[in-house]
Amino acid sequence: RRQALDRGAAILKCDKIVTGHNADDIAETVIMNILRGDIARLGRCTSITTGSEGMISRCKPFKYTYEKEIVMYAHFKKLDYFTTECIYSPNAYRGHARTYLKDLEK
């Protein structure tokens, strides 16, 4: 997916890719990186803007916004909102991190 975004952005001559990652996504990524012991990614995954020289930078403007808040905003503003989950997600590593975080919230 990242490569597809990078290729499309390059074709369109974009200088930044803005994603819809929210606070829930960031928390899952932090847990995954801690469990993997991936210190380098742990530092990068919490930044709002990432990118290196010569690369298209990425921005996560919803980093501090919970998914629930986004859904409520869409509902109250009567915006079309839909969510699709990858069929492999529940069994993926991220799915385990998500379940772990949901259990902590209880």
C-alpha cells in the first residue's frame, strides 16, 4: 500500500501524502513496535510528519483524534462515513494489538 501511494504521489508530482491515521491507529502501532523491539520505528511512528531527504513526506493530521470522535463528527455533520476492515485484519499482528488495547480500556 505504501508503495502504491508513493508511486501515485510521484505521478501526480505531490510533495506530501496526508493519511487518515488516528490516535487509535498510532496506539496500535506503538504497541506493535514495542512488542517487536523496533526502536527505530517506535520513534518515527509517533511523529505527525515523517519523511527523509528526497522522499515524499507523510502527514497524520488526526494523530490526536480518536476514531470514535471522527465517527461522531461525521454523524453529527451528516457526512457519509464508512469503514472497511481487511478480511485478514482480525488475525494480523495489528489485530492482536487492537484486541489488547480494547481489553486494557475495559
